[in-house]
Amino acid sequence: MMKKQLAIVGCLLTSTILTMNVTAQRETYDIATFTAPEGWERIDSNGIIMFQDSKTNNGLTSFCQIFLYPSRPSNNNAIENFQVAWIDHVTKSTGTKAKPKTETETTPDGWTAISGYTNIARQGMEYTCMLVSASGFGKTMSVMINIAGKDYLNDVQTFLDKLKLDPNAVSNSSSNDKQTIVTGPASLSNYVYVAPAGWITTSYPDGIVLSSPAYNTGEKCNITLWPMRTPGGNLQADANSLFNDVFKSFVPKQSSTQPSVIKGTSAQGWDYLMIKQAIGIPGGDYQTMFGFVFVAQLNDQLAAISGISKDPLVSSCFGLQLTNVWPAFFYSLQFKNWNPSGHQSSLAKKLFGAWTTVTASAGDRFVFAPNGRFAGAAAAQRYYRISSTEVLRITDAFFGDGTYSLSNNQIILTHDNDKNNPEIGLLRIEQESMDGGRNWTEKLYLLRKSVVDGSEYEVCYDKQDN
């Protein structure tokens, strides 16, 4: 009976949101006006408003959480906006791979609202996660609800009944209010990120340290977020200065992985640069480690991040062969002191063209056109011994075409032969130098989900010369 009622709420989401005017005391947030649930705890964090409450009756616990996310500009259609929001707010936070059951409705005042829900089991408790994404007037905004038990069904319905969006309101993301410049330890609150799964976060007066678990190889890695500092006007010089400061007790070493310099522009528009280098403690036969620093230019401030691990060829943290937590961390990274309005990167233009990757047994190629179309081709080789002197080589070739669109750092690939199941991934385009910054190679990184086991994997593509 409870699941039936939850399903009913899910179906009602689109028919109740954005439609009613009420006279009760209301609050304004971003482009939304709402009435807070009475007696619930309220938490404001990283630009998100969350209400929550719980109760236990006869040994059974019910709870409910309501999240209001800020709006953002969007030229994508409502379906794509919902898919992006589902990954951002549901998939990434819960790890669920379930596809939501959805409903769509266009409201009388012009918004297209898509709602979806799924049941999630976690730590011995099952609850329903519901998401509503409303699109229109060049904007999109989302609400997420987690609910267990039937005690809060009326509260959820009442909240949604009283929620209304104003297309003429100024969104938080497009505000032009001048940012207050904060450097030093207080600036640590400007970092917004998601720590890698299983890592421990520890805050100190002079930094935030993310520490990995101890792996069976004996490796333990960390990522350190340092206080904002004043930039020197040259990102590579700033990165060199940070590297020398952080790793002043180490000396450069030779290893199986070449040192490199990487630069790029995030989807939010801030420029960044990384330096990666093998290092070791001077004197004696100490183990060779691998250190990196990352700096991001945020107008009059410089974000500074460092990390250390084993050599990438054997690392379980920043590995080339094993796990690499950096891509997911990078895609989650944002800064409160950065206003993306007017600073959007030209990611789409950089994507145009042909990109290829080739290994000993497989190859892949994408061509992205300015008209929103893409063409793809992949090949893989398999070898079978058929006698003591003969080996059979089989080459499998795959081809595909479709449309693509970008939203922040996400890419949505819709294949012509499977339009009902668009593929959503994350991307970044960087330039890499192996000679200290004299020559650069353009790289495309695509983080996608395997259709075999649902795991995430990232592929690096090289820009093909015209």
C-alpha cells in the first residue's frame, strides 16, 4: 500500500507544481516562491535549500527531505534538462542505476515539468527518490524529494501545491552582484566539491585534506585544498610556485610516467593549469611518489589544490591502469566566489572536429559537427590460436551516428538507431605538454558508463589534424 501511495505522489508531481497561488506567508528563492513546511529543519548550503523531518512510530521510522536547487540558463529541451538533473542530483548522490518512471505536463503558464521517481534501498532502509525538473523561458529548475513511509505524503503534496516559478525573476546564477574578495583561511569555504567515495575529509586552519583509504598495495593518497591566494598573472608560474611550496621537502625524480603540464578552461569558464611530476625524498633509496598541483584563475583570486600518490601506472587513486578519482572530483568542483554569468567557456567550439584513440587492440573515433550532429566509429581486435603455427585475428567494427548537445560539462549523445535511450557522459577538453609547456597536444576526455556492468570509464581522445 505504501509503494502504491508513493507512486501516486510521483504521478501527481507534474500536475501540482507551478500552478497555485496562495495567500499564506511565502518565501522567495531564486525564481521560485514557496511556503516552508512548518516545524521542519532547514539547511542552506552551497546555494541549495533543504528541508527535512523524521519521526518514529511503533518502531518504524519515516523521514522526508525536500531539496530546492537553483535555476540555471538552458537552451536544451525539457527531456534533456530532466536527464541532466537526474544524474546531478540523484545518480551521483545515491549511486542508483535505475531508470526513473516519468510523467510530463505543460502547465497553463508555459512551463514543461517532467517528474520521475524510483525506489532506493540503502543501509537497510527503502525510500523513494522523486525529482521534478521544470523548463521554460530559457531556464530550468529542479526539486528533489526523498521520502520513506506514508506520514509525509500530505506535507509533500502541500509543499508542491504552493510552489510557483516566476519566469521574470532574476536567478541566483545570473546575479551580477559584486563578489566580496576573500583570501586566506576564510576562503576555504569557497570550495564546492564531492569527495571521492570512501575518502575522509579533515578540515585544518590552513587547508582541507581529503584522505584515501589504505589500499592493499600499501598506498594512501590525498588531495589538499589550500586557501585562496592572489594570482601572479601567469598560471604556469603560479602552478610552479605552488608545486615548489607544497613539495619543498621533495626532489624531482625519474619514473615510468613522464612529467606533464595540463591546461584548460572549465565548463563554468575558469581557466586552470596542472603540473604532474614524480618526486621523492632526497638521500637514501626512498620510494618514488607522484605529486601534482592544480590552480584555477577566479578573477582576482587563485584556487590552489595539490595531491600525492604512487606512480600513475600502479596507483589506485590517480591511476592510468587502475582507479582514477580525479575526473569525478574535477567535474564536481565549483567555487562560490565565481560567477559563471558572462564567463561561459567556448567548450562547444573546441569540440568541433575529429577525435581518435587507438590502443594495441581497440580504436575509437568521434567527429563532432557544428550543426549538432556526430559520427562515431570503433573497432576491436581479438586473437585466437588455431594451431601451433597459426593465429586467427578477428576485427569487429562498429559505426554510429546521431545528435549531441552540451549542458555545463555534460554531453548528451542521442543515437539515430536508439533515440529513446540517450547516452549521457561528462567531458573536458585540455591541452597537454610533455616538454614543460613548449609544445601542446589537444585532448578530449569522455567519461561514460559501461553498458556491460554500469561502471564508469574514461577515454582520452587526440585531436585529429584537419
